[in-house]
Amino acid sequence: MTPQAGRTQECNRGQAIIRLTQARAFLEVAELVGAEDDELANDNVTAALAVLAGIAAADAACCAAIGRRARGQDHRQAIGLVEQAGSDGKPLGKALGRLLDIKDGAHYGMVYVGAQQAKTALRNAHTLVDGAARLLT
């Protein structure tokens, strides 16, 4: 295993299952919000929830494949870890990186997240959730 800079935490299969369950819940709510047409359900909220789903799924993938997850302040540290998560690691790392690119705008609302970005965020979150699920089968 390649050493990683930053804080990590040991984790196991049981914790991976918990994080995958959380990731699926975030993703389900993101899809529900994205399907609504009201002032509370907007593209920023959809994207923000997709980012949370992706982060939780990355944790699940890392716990399942390498027994460690990122715990530092910089979520980007998790990209290097998730890239080590089996044969799907590189695409999972790319999906996580794309989600993290919109994290600040989606979570803190200072940058408008458009409909296409929200759809892309959902697709990247699905990539991570599906990849983590494969690692746990």
C-alpha cells in the first residue's frame, strides 16, 4: 500500500457497510430533491447532497478495500486513498475529485450550481456508491 500524507483512521467491513448505507441515503434524498420543483428543492441542494453521498461512499470503498479512510481537514486526501480501492480505484478517485470541485459552491451557496452540474454530481455520486457496493459484495 502506498503511504498517504495526512490523517487516516483504521476502519473495517462493518464500518464500510454503515458508510455505504449513509451514502445511499444521501443519494436517494439528492434524487428526490432534484425531482422536485419548488424553492427549497434546487440544484445547489441536489449537488450538496450528492457530494455528501460521494464522500460517504469513498469512505466505504476505502474501508472495504484498504482498511483505512481519510480523516484530515482536506477531503481531497481521500482521492489518493480511494484510488487504491481495487481495479475501480482510479475512476472512483476521478468521480470524487469532480464532486469535491463543486463542494464549496454547493454547500456554502456562494456560487450557483446549475442543473447540468447537479446532474453530473448525481452521476459521480452514483459511480462512487456503485463502486463501494461492488467492493462490499
